[in-house]
Amino acid sequence: MADVSPGGYDADVIVVGAGPAGLAAATRVRWVKGYHAMACSVRIIESGTVGGLLRWGSCVLSGPGWAYKGQELTDRLMADIERLRIPIQHDQVVSIHRKGALLEVGLASGAALRSLAVILATGFRPLANESEYYLRGVRITYKGYEHFPRLLRACAKDASGRGLLVVGNEKTSHLKAMLRAHTSGAGPVTVLDGGELLEVMGETHVVAAKVRDAHGERIIDCGAILMDYNAFELTPALHVTGVEPARDLRGFLTTDGLMRTSEPGVFAAGDVTGRYASTLVALGDGVAAGLSAYAYAFERKFNHAPRLFAYAADDEVLPVKPIDLPVLPSDCVPLILTKGPSWVDGCTTLEAHALDTGRSLDDIRGELMPFITSKAITVHRRPLE
């Protein structure tokens, strides 16, 4: 594959998932608080609908005396994503492989993207369009176990004899007794415990579901769908081949306090880490993973750690005039994030531009500095293999 992207890769950091953890992570990669700070480039890959579980009507970010509904929080997070012009690519990540000093992310479409770091913020499972049918035939297991009988009876009423599809995994076996006792009148009950929901079908209400399992892709007629998130909270559905970050006994990715996995350059945030399934936790994980991935990519580009005083002070004697920004290497490629000089095309190095124009490197660095300090430009620089 020929190098056609800036510095030989597509983004400093690729974020997999556009739920609360992924959106928070991408924002922190792109927007680092500090008097002067070098931004990094970032791209989000999302297979379903932006917002993730925030799109469920039951999702509320709350404390004892305050609350944000899921859609309101999504709107606030997306306002920053749009303001910072962070691209969101709709595709599904199927693999992550090491290609020398880079990570190559393989997509279901057949495309591949390369980066210095990857953040896995995939949640419990790949999302389809099920949230669009919430309370129009689709419900989820939530609120508490004593609520489950009432929830199943509501699903049976939704189905009205046309059939109930339960989407979960092997842990959905925990619901067998409840399903027998509380789904009278639902019609045939089908449990998808080893496959994937691809699409919910119907104009105003659920009429069928397209799924993929051991039988291949097929359509199941039904009047209601229950998403068994209780099961996914016990065992996630994360199907990405290639690098193999360590997992716990349940199958969740293990991380340290900075959201680093066992694979260098691979970070994780949110529900895929198996911590408390909470929007507040996901947001915090996303911020931590974003900063850690930022620091990792920065060090790969400039061979030293970034100054992140706003988040972590350096234990060192300070000179009279400290400088937080790195000196731009002559072989780096400037990349416009929001605006910049017309000659910055995402392919030309500082050295090449100096040779073409007869300008000095210091003059070019001086021209770029206002754009860098305003986080309008970053630079790509491919590390040594």
C-alpha cells in the first residue's frame, strides 16, 4: 500500500466507537488544555449511530439533584466534535495489526487506516439501528432485576403474538425461567445467543430483524425485540482480530489507571473495560484514554513526552522562560485541522517547502506557530520502524 496520507498515516489516533467514551476520548486528543499545546489529529470509526447507548430513552446522566438526558448530552458532545472538525467515519472495525511502528485498522468495507495509537471505546457490542425503535417494539434489560418480570410482560404485549426476539449471548440463559413465566401471548420466543443483530425492520414498529449467526444472515419475523444488556454486561461482544490486548476472565479488556491495555499504543475506555456501566464512568474513561493516547502519539512524533501541566505536572527545575511546544522537525508534515496557510497540503514536509521556496526553516516554523498555538494545525511525523 502506497503512502498517500500525511506522514505515511491517516491520523495520530483512531477512536473506535462514538458513544460517550469515544466522543470524550476524541475530543481530548484534539483539544488539550494548556496555555500552549500541540493538538493531535484524530478520527472516529462508528458502525452504528453516533451517541451509542446515550440514544436509549432510558439513558440519563444524573446525580442526586441534576440530570442530563442522553440526547441532550449527545448534542453537547457532538457540538465539540463538529466545532473541532473531528471526522466520523461510518464503518466497522474488524482488525488491528501492527505495521512496523504503526497500527493498521482494518474495516468491514475493505479499507484500512493507519495511526500511531488506537482507542477501543466499543461498548458491550456493535450497535445497529435498534435505538430508533425504542418503545416501538424494542426494549432493554435495565433498572434492576425485580423490574425484569414487568419488562418481559411489556415485551410480550408489544409482540402481540407476532413473536419476541431476545438478543444476547450465552449469559442470556439466565433469563430462561423468566422468559417461560412472563412472555405469555408473545408468540414464538427466539433467543439469539450466538450471533449479531444487523438491522431492525419496520416503518413505525418492529416487524422483523436481520441477524447474522451460525446459519448466516437471515430475517426473523417478530413484533418485539429485547436487548439483553444484562448478558452483555457479563460478557462483551468484541470481535476484532490481530493485536490481542489482555482480557479478564469475563472477556473484558484490562487496563491500568491511565486506560492503557497490554498492547503498546492500544487504549480502552468505557463499557468494554468491564467497570461500572455508567455514563459518568464512560466519560471519565474517555478523557483518560484520550490524554494517554495523545501523550503516546506525541512521544512517537517528537521523541519526548508532552508537557501536560493542566493534567500532570513535571517534577523538574523550570528555566526562566519555559517552552511547552516542541521544535518542529524538518521532516514533519503540517496538517490543517481547521485553517492554515495555503501551501499546507498534508503532504509537503517543512524541508521540502523550504527547498521549493528558498525560505528558511525558522521562517516557516514562525509562520506555522500561531496556527499551532490555536490548535488549528498539527504535524504528522512517522516514527522509525
